[in-house]
Amino acid sequence: MEFKKSQELYNKGLKNMVGAVNSPVRAFASVGGNPLFIKKAKGSKITDVDGNSYIDLVLSYGPMILGHRHKKVQKAITKALKSGYSFGASTKNEIKLAKIVCDAFPGMDKVRFVNSGTEAVLSGIRLARAFTGKDKIIKFSGCYHGHQDALLVAAGSGLATLSLPGSKGVPEGAVKNTLIANYNDLDSVKAHFEEHDDIAGIILEPVAGNMGVVTPQNGFLKELKEYVNSKGALLIVDEVMTGFRSKFGGAQELFEVEADITCLGKVIGGGFPVGAYGARNEIMEMVAPLGGMYQAGTLSGNPIAMAAGISTLSELKKQNPYEKFNEVAQIIEVFLLESAKKYGVEITVNRFGSMINPFFTNVHVTNFEQAQTSDTKKFAVFFWEMIRNGVFLPPSQFEAWFLSSAISEKDMKKIMKAIDKSIEAVANM
Ligand code: HOZ
């Protein structure tokens, strides 16, 4: 397998682009080597500029849940393009997508569209502060909520991959109201409430996907919601990854927990830049122009992105692939575990719906500390062998693998074969 053209583009890109990437998770920093440059994608597959084709388990870090270039989505985008690309004024499709989103999440009476998950979360945090009149926010170690200053501490995703505790350039003042708790540990949340009486809310990924996949244990979400509300604070649920992916109504539908504020992204734009935050009326009425919490965006509700979102969610509802996702993820899990046993490699596999990944550790992973026991050198060997065997994974131990509904039985055979060879490579390293 050759990566000559990717290498050439990488060298060229370095001149005017930082690390030749526009998001650090795309750099191959923790697995060694250089980023692959992509030429095209269709269905379950993605092809790099050297012509190597892979089963895509990155899926743009989640949005391409139907696979790439689904024909209905493509048709909707093409149609929207003919009417104009951006107006800075309202359109009918914004109302249509807002209804689809609010119908799916019973806790959302109203929604505001923004352009990314980062924007959705920073607005959701501001809204919690505006509604409660309090300043402090609790976040969980290993959860990642985009690159806003206040939450860029003890974060997963690229920071975990690059082993960074936080980001330079974030002033002390920006994080002075951020408190850190341990995922799946209600006592660590309670300790903060015992010490502080100005906590506006607590934010979490209901299933973490940015420290690898980590699931909430034994009623954690329900207990958290009850406790946080009893203290006059809000539960902010970051469903940027899990929204419409775990279930049409997100992780909240599966765990029967209603967020006070929900943040969305990824799938709702069908591959275009869309984020959203929403809540019940009394909270959303704080937002301008109804209330005094200001938040705005020139490209928010962009007509092409709305068309992509509506067609993606409509098709998703029709396909209802959630059972299939579970089955496929289970097959991958079983195969990972069997191969690991066969070659004597220690692994733990975490999965939730269409999100899955192995950790190279014998520790049961329920929080960030445990996730960090994974041997990332083993992951790097595993990653490259998967690439050489035609499976595109996120180049990081701490990112979830995603499934699309376009995955076929033939693809699954290829994935199984790749896993076997990759685990063998880890055993022989
Ligand atoms: N884990 C990240 C998003 N939740 C990956 C995408 C990125 O940062 O580029």
C-alpha cells in the first residue's frame, strides 16, 4: 500500500497550514506517520488520494450515519443549491428541521441552530448561567465539549491524544468557574455542590466518545439529573455525538433521562456544519430576541445545511437502523475479544449502539483515568495494520469508531479479517 500522494500533499500543506490539518485529531501525532489525504467517499467506503480504499469507521467523526453521499441527501442538497446558498434571513426549512429535532427530544420546546457542536455547547453553557443566575459549571474529566475556553480542561479528544492537560492561551479567569468531576462518580459531583453554592449546571456526554467510548453505569444519568436539579442547577447534555445516533431521541431516549438543556451537532447537519441547542420554553425564552441572553450567527440555519439535515434525519427515521447498529457493534466486539484471546493480547472493548472501540488494557474502563491505562503504543500498531488491511479508523486511542447504516456483510468480513491481522501484529510487536 502506497501513501506517496498523501505524503506529497502533506509536505505541501505544511507551508500554509498548521500541521497540514484543520483539526488536530486529523494529525497522526499519536500513531506516527502523517495524515492521509482523502479524495472521495461513497457509501461505507472512503478513498485516499493514492487510490487506497477503506471501510470508513471515522465517518467524519459521526455525521455520515447513512454512509457517504446517500442519494436522498445528495438530491436534497442539489435542489437547495439551486435556490441560493445563504440569505442571512429565515427560511421554511429551518422550521422543518426545528420541528424534527424538537419532536425527537421531548425536553426541547424550542431550538436554536448554530454552526458546530462547539458553538452549541458554549451557547448552552451561557444559557444555563443566564437562567440560573449562577456562574460555575461542572464538567467531567475526559469529556470533550468543543474548544471553547471554559471547557478546555481535563478534556478528551485531541487533548487526550496529544496528552495535553489543557490549552495554552486560555486565561486563568476563563476556567476559574469550571469544576472537574469524575465520570460515573456521583460523589465527586456532590463534593463540588457541598463546597459551592453558585453552580449553574453540569455538562456531560451521556455516553462519552472522546476518551474512547465510556458508558454511564447503573443509573448514573438518572441519579445525576435528580441530584443536580435538587440543587437548583441544570443538567446540560452534550448529545453532539449521541444525538440521533444512539437512538432517534439520542441517549436521553435510551436512558429515559430528560436534559434541561440539550446540545446537538454532527448528524443533524448530515455532513454540513450544523449545531443546535434547545430546552423547554421557560429556558429558551432567555435567548435573544425573546430574552437577554445574546447569541447570534451569520451562517446559522444555512439553507444547504438545513436541507442536508432534514433529508438525513428523515431517511434515518425511515431506516431505523438502531437494532442493526447494535448487532454489528456486537459482532465487532466479539471478534475483537476472540482475536485478542487467540493472540494473548489484553483488551477491553466498550461499545454503545453504533459507537465502539477497544482499549489495550485489562482494566474495566468506566472513566478517563481507566481509559488512560490503555497502551497507546499497541493502539498505534493496531491502527496501522487496520489501515493496511483497508479499514479507516480515527488515528487516536481516545476517539470512538462509528458505524454507518451503509455497512454491508462484505464490509464486515473485511473488518473481521483486518482485526485478526491487527491484533496479531500487536501480539508480535
Ligand atoms: N472528537 C472530536 C469531536 N467530538 C473529533 C473531531 C475534531 O475535533 O476534529
